[in-house]
Amino acid sequence: MLLHGKNLKFHHRIASEIQTIKHRLENVSKTQQRYKDMGGVNDLASSSTLIKDTRYDGRGDALLLEEADVVGIEKPKKKLIDWLLPTDQLGLKVISVVGMGGLGKTTLVKKVYDDASLKSNFDHHVWITVSESFKVEHLLGNIIRQLVDEYIYKFLQHKNYIIVFDDVWQIHVWETMRYAFPRSDTCGCIIITMRYSNTGNAMCSENNHYVYELEHLPKEESKILFYKKAFKENSCPLHLKEICERILKICAGLPLAIVVFGGLLATKNNKIEEWELFSRSLGDEFEGDNLKRMDKILSLSYYDLPYYLKSCFLYLSIFPEDNSVRVYKIMQMWVAEGFVHPKQGKTVEEVAETYLRELLDRSLIKIHETFFDGTPRAFRIHDLIREYIISKSK
């Protein structure tokens, strides 16, 4: 395979780093025995073997959705499995699953990854959780340890395998890793979960690449999931119906929010006074320890914003709940407030437009209306995100 000089140089550097890591794994028999004790290399899908940063950052909370709690997952799960199943055409498949934090990307991919009918089609299975400040040698080292002391590229040639990179934040992660995997003579599949739709679309230059944009749960499925978490009998008492509707409206189909709120309210013993208090003081509860996990999920997205976007994002707290915000209006307001920093060769309006596009790509706001040519005309803010930025602004 011919590579450009830059890619060839990078490929050699990767090989060198892999060789360094390989030398560290001198006692192969002990390594293999350790994996056998854990159930074998092919059983690495269990949660106990997932490679994670030991610091709590909230991403693991996506797995709060247990098998009995998962609602509305069958359709996207079937879609992904159809894409993943081997065909007569050889080559590397890359699948991006995108959506805002807490939407259930990890949960969906984990269900696909653990599916028995799918696993039987692949010789090897690897799950890697990518930290925000990743290092390529650490990722490659993790893969090598999971595949037991082999070069990635040579080992995976002529093999069927599935590798998950969970919670990728930047496109350069994939750009750095892509040449470590064979492009032909393979039936390999890579699944990447990410929050930014632009990152998934940027990877579409790959052959056999698919992007699945995860949607919020519909109203009825949100209700089923909430009732499962909040009530022992999986049905809502009549005196709490109205309050449930209000809380579900704030959750707006976000599975993690529904699970966290439902679990919290399950401790209230169906007392309408306590439910009313929670509903009225949701903004205050959002800052408290009871919803620390949810705060962590949204904080990940907030603190990842560049400095110039933080003020623009928090400024959205001035708009009323359920308000449809006109694109031109918010851009003018950002400019008037001095949030938009001029760039050479661009008007301030053009810079403001790039700011808006970044927030859209990060799934922090959602397009509500478009013009005839498909460009955004108005957007809305998820109610839960609005509560977060209000508390953050205070």
C-alpha cells in the first residue's frame, strides 16, 4: 500500500511505538493466563473489563440504563447490527453514533456490542473508552493488551473483528488511529460514539462509513421509561399525572435525565407535596448533590467549549422556556454584547454564524426551523440544558 510521505512517516512512528509497548509485555503466558482468568479475550465486553479513566467524569452514567430499563432501543440497535454484519464485500467499516451527552449512545452501542448473534460473526472484540486528553500510545497499548501481544495491523489482517471507541471528542483521534487498521483483506468493523455531528460527517471520506444520529425518545416511550424508574407498579398514580407531565416535558426525551429524575422521585413515596416541591424547585435541585451525575454529564459539554463560546452559550438563558430563537436575532445580540471576536477576512456576522454552527454541531442547541435551502432559521434549547445554563449563570 502506497502512502504519502507524511502518512508513511507517521505509520513508521506508530509501528515503533507499538514495538516499544510490545517489549513491555515480555511474559506472554502470564498475560494470556490473566485474560483466561477473566473469561477469555472474546469475553471482554463485560463492564468489568472496560478500560476507563479512574477519575469520575460522568460518562459511565450512560450505562445506568440496564437491560430492563432500555426503551425504544430495538430499532436503532437493529439498524446498527444490519450495518455491522459481514457481507461479500471486504474492507473496513466505520460507524459513527452521534448525539448530545446523556442521549444513550454508549448504552445503544453496548447493547449492539453484546448481542450474541453479532458477536458470533467476529473473531475478536475490543472496547476502548477514549479520555478527552488521549494519547495515541495509550490507546494502542490498550488494544494490544486486549488482543494479547500482537501487532494491530498484522494481527487484524484477514480477521473479522469489532472495535468500539466510546466517547471520541475530536476528529484528530480517528485521524491519528486510522492507519493502524488494515483497509483491505479484512472484515473489520469500528464503532465510534461522539457528541459532535460534524465529527461524524467529517469521517465520511472513509469507504463503508455510516453515521447514525441518535434521536430523543418519543413522548410515549419517555413515559414508559420514567414510570419504570419512578413507580413500583410501572404505572403513575392519578394524583401525580399532571406533575409527571411537567417533569417529562423538562426531560424532553433525554434518557439519562429520565432515569436520574425517575430514580430520585422513586424515593418520595408518591407524596404529592414532595413531588410538587421537586417540580417547583427543579433549578435548585439541579445544582444539588441529588443530581450531581446529571450536572457532570452537561458539565463535560460546557467545559469543553472554547472560551469565546461559553458566554454565548450562557447568554441563551435569557430566553423563555420553549422559546424558538431566531438565528439572526441571537447573532445580532451576541455582537451587541461584545461576545463576537473579529477575525481577519470575516465580518462579525460571519464569525457569529460560525459560533452558532459550533453550538449546533455540539448538540447543545437543536434546529427548529429552516429556510427553503436548508439553512437554519430558528433553534430551540433543550429544557434540561436551559436549567443547567441558568444555574451556571447564577
